[in-house]
Amino acid sequence: MVNSKDFSKRLKEIFDYYDLSASSFADKIDVGRASISHILSGRNKPSLDFVMKVVSSFEEVELYWLLNGKGHFPPADQNEDNTLEKPTDDSDDSKAVTSKNDRLVADMESQPKRRSGKDIEKVIIFYADGSFESYENYPKT
């Protein structure tokens, strides 16, 4: 029997390894974003279809590890540096992103800083196309 809480922790490990948000993970395995939310919260248990989509979409994820936590993830013989392609320094996209980031940082630094003394628990970004991304501040264990 799959322990929902442990399964959620393993899903979060996959998110971290591939640097994905819950919504981008849902898009990658072609399931509804609500499905991810319900599984992470413990409301629903993962279906066989869900588990198989995860395993088939991410070749480094072992079925036995995902279900029971036994085995290894990420595989010991792979480095995390090899999982993402690094853009070349001379690419136009890279220069455009760097330029935009520099402008955003300058704008943020010029704005007055407000601090209420409260800790941020969750940030949700809504996009014009109806999609969203959610970032949560998980307690450190």
C-alpha cells in the first residue's frame, strides 16, 4: 500500500531534481494541476495511470522507488549538472534574458522595501493565459 505522505515527499524530490513547479510537472506528465495538488495535500492517492505517467516521463525515476521509497533517486551515476542544458553565452536568448533580469533587479532595488515582520508562507503567480504557479515555504526539517 502506498503511503500518501511519503509519496508526496518523493514527488517533491522529483520537482527539486528537475527544477519544476507543481504546475509545470503536471503539464509535463499531462495531468490536471488539481490532481497534483490533491495528491500533495493527501486528499487523493495516486492512480496507476498517474504513477505510470511519472515513470514514463522521467526515465531516472524508478517505479519501485516512487511507490515504496526503496531504491535510489536520483541514480548515483548521474550528476545533476547533466540534467539541464546550459545556454551558450553567445545565444541571443541568453543575452535578452540577462538584459531583462538586470532591468528587473534595478527596478526592484530602486523601490522602497516594505517589511511587515511576517514570514511569507505561499506565493501564487497568475498568468494572463489562465495558468498559475505556486511557491510554498516548506518548513525545514
